[in-house]
Amino acid sequence: MDKNKVNFKIKGSSNVHKCSLSLYKLISEGNDVEISAIGAAAVNQAVKITVKARSMMAQGGRDLLIRPGMRNEIVEEKELSLIVFNFIVA
């Protein structure tokens, strides 16, 4: 069974509750999800979203392991560093 790769971009203004629900549903459906954030405010929201999604998984008896990373991308002709989070359900 092939997993779908879903790229989920987080902004500093992203709604934690809505995004964590979406993240939880995508992961529960078996999708391979990566979230990315640029900037301190976006990374802060991304961490909150992952914590809340992990809590939702724990209520179902599963653990959500988070693999943080970093990569560079060209955005609007500028090279920016993205913080990325990948997930493993245990």
C-alpha cells in the first residue's frame, strides 16, 4: 500500500486547534505527513500543533514520534531555512 506524501505548511497565524485536527486525521488515515515552518512564530505554532496532535494520538493508545529536521528552499528568489517535522506512529 503506497502512502500519500502530504506537505503541510504552517504560518505564524495558523490555528493550532484546526491544524492539529487536520494533522491527526491525515496521519490516522495512513498518510505520510511533513509539516514545515519558516520563522520563529511559525515554528512556535508548528510545535504546538505537533504536541496537540500527539496528545490526540495518545488518547487512542498510540504514540506519535516526531523527527525534526531542516532544509533550505528558494522562496521568492531568497534562500530560506525551513524547519520540518516528520511523523512516525508507534
